[in-house]
Amino acid sequence: MARPASLSGFPEFLPEGRIVEQRLLAELTQVFELHGFASIETRAIEPLEVLTGKGEIDKEIYSVARFQADGDADPDWALHYDLTVPFARYVLEHAGHLQFPFRRYQVQKVWRGERPQDGRFREFTQADVDIVGQDQLAAHHDSEIVAVAADGFARLQTDLGLPPVRLRVNNRKLAEGFYRGLGVSDTAAVLQRIDKLAKIGPDKVAELLIADCGLDAAAAQACLDLAGISTTDESFVERVRALGVSDPLLDDGLEQLAAVIRTTATTGIVHADLSIARGLDYYTGTVLETELAGFEKLGSVASGGRYDQLASDGKRTYPGVGFSFGVSRMLVPLIGSGAITASRPVPTCVLVALDSEDSREAAMAVAAQLRARGIATELAPRADKFGKQIRYADRRTIPYVWFSREDGDQVKDIRSGDQFGADAATWQPPTEDLRPQVRPRHD
């Protein structure tokens, strides 16, 4: 059989990369649960008409065809392209069994049929966290979501060596109110052009604002002046006021953004950045994007915001606020470049050596004792000479080899060569050797 070709856009990690991914997800889910979020998992497919009804995303959808016995295909389902649509359906379907505000986190793969490029894939993992209300959701929940996002990234930086991040926050009411104050009627069109600022620069955006949105040069410049405001504290309010524009919606947006910045200031990574627009129409308040230091070309690796119409059944509306960590978007380039790695590609801490095949049963008993105390252990595959068994452990980066002897068991640290007596009922490896450690490249 010929060597199979890889499929572009469907990343697969080697074992050490998978260890990094599992550790990152474990850290994030612990943070989510510390904030009181419950885990859910939704089905991988949704009705095709539901997914295609959410906007111009037809080219991003993988349809799922059910082939009948007669060979006919019935492509009425599709793989979900994000976790928002299935979550909205989940809320409507199970609303009678949920307590609102409902706090959920969800870690799953999603699929998009877009062209693969740096940080963008056809199959990838997301970790989402949301708070959803019934008919209304208090504004203070926006600050809670920002705090969860900040705590998650702080944990990943401290425990995994993730590069520093900038968690940038804005408020759509602030931007839309400012544009209204300038006399703009189609504020959504202006937001969509401002959303291109990082990609094409202010000059090109100004041209689009004038040509596509009908703004004059002064109004276009005012929109760019607003987008140029970025602070780590509430001083952005005075800078916006200094632009001389007023509108009730602007006032509301300034107040809400100030509250978010004020209540999350101690995190050290939250910034008010009025260039953040999030061009998608369903965002109605707080919007967030995150940059990874040294990997700015990836764009935002995690994002979210407030949406007042997550779902509706015609009688009740379910507003929400949420945040999505782009797990694959962060990890594939980090692992691929060697910026973050695992100390070994296997969980095994100890290899139990064999004197002969007749000793395998006794060796299994030793391994069982070690495993019972949480020490990952495997047996040598063959009763080779001890030198070959040690080399086997070295190739697999297993740090310790266990030898059973009549005069007392011994364990060997094959990195240093030290060998010492040990009892399977009491011996404990150093904490850093017990499990693979995730660490940045410079360690």
C-alpha cells in the first residue's frame, strides 16, 4: 500500500503535541468549572437548512449525505461550522430543563470548508464558554465572561508557557452610537469596514468608508480616530468625549465598556481597544478579540461578545454573552514551530524490566502496585538483555527502569545513571517526572 497523503486543513498532532493539547484543555476546563460553568456536548450535525439560514456561509459547510439502499443520496444534514448554532438549538430544545442564567462550556471539533492557511483549518477544536439568559441578561455578565477569558489565558501562560496575550475589548453600542452621532444611518456597513483595519490599514479603510458608506472625509477620519483609541484603563472615556460626538447609545456603550475594564483591570491583559468591531451582525454589545505575542499574523486566536438574540422560539428570547478559545488555531502553529512542547511523548514514568519471560507475571504485579499509586508504568515488551531494555526506555523517553531482584528491587534513572533501592509500595518519583511536563522552548 502506498504511503497515504495528508489532507490539507485536517491537523493531526504527534503524541507530544497531543499531550500539549490535552493539558491545555484540562487547564481551561478547570478554569471554566471554577467559574461555575457546566459541560455540555452537542451532536456533530445539524439540519442543512438551519446552517445555511444563518448567513452567507454556504461555501464553509460540509454536507452529510445519507446514502439509501437504492444508492440515492439525501444530503439534508451538515457538520456544524461553529458551536454557536448547535448551542442555540440546544437551548431551545432543552429550555424547560435548564436553570437561567445558564452557564455552559463546550469543547468540540467543528468543520469548515474554507481554504486552509496559517491558523485556519477545515477541522479544528474550539473551547466555548457562554452565559445565556431567558428574555434578559444583566450587563454584569459581560464582565464575568471577560474575567473567565483572562483567567484562562493567565493559567495557560503560567502552567504551560503560552506566550503573552492581549485581550482587547470594545462595545458595539459605543461604536454604533458614535456613528449615529455623526449622522450615519447604516452603522453595520461602517462596522464591517472598520473590522478590516488591521488587514488593509487606515488609508484603505477611509477610502471604503467614503466610497461604500457615503461618509465625507471628516466623518471617515472621525471613525478612524475612534478606532485609534486604546487604553488599559477607563481613560478611553475622556478620549472619546474629546472627539465631540454625542448620542444616547454612545453613552450606554461607554458606561458598559468602562464597567468591564474597571472590573477586570487586575488581570493585566485586558485592554480597551476601540478598533475591535467584530463584523458579524449578531453581536450587540461587548466584543472581544485576543492576540498572541509573536504570532500576531494569526489574527485573533480567541474571540466573543454579547448577542441579544442567541435564540428565540417566538415567545421567549434567549440573549447571551460568550467567548471562544481557538484551541487548534493557537496550538498548531505553537507546536509546529516548537514554541511549546511536552517533556516526553509518552505518559509512562517507569518501565519494569524483565529477567526472563517467566518473570512477567511478577513484573505485572509490580506494575500494578505502581499504577495503583498513580505512577504510569509499562512492562518491557521482551526479556532482552538489560542494556537493550534500557535503550528501549531511552528511545521512548521513559525516565526510570525498574529491576526486580531477590535482594531487593532497584530503580534506575537512565538520564543520570543513578540506581537505588526502591519499594513498589512506597517509591515516588519527583513531581516533574510523574507526568509529561508542558513547557516553552526556552526552558
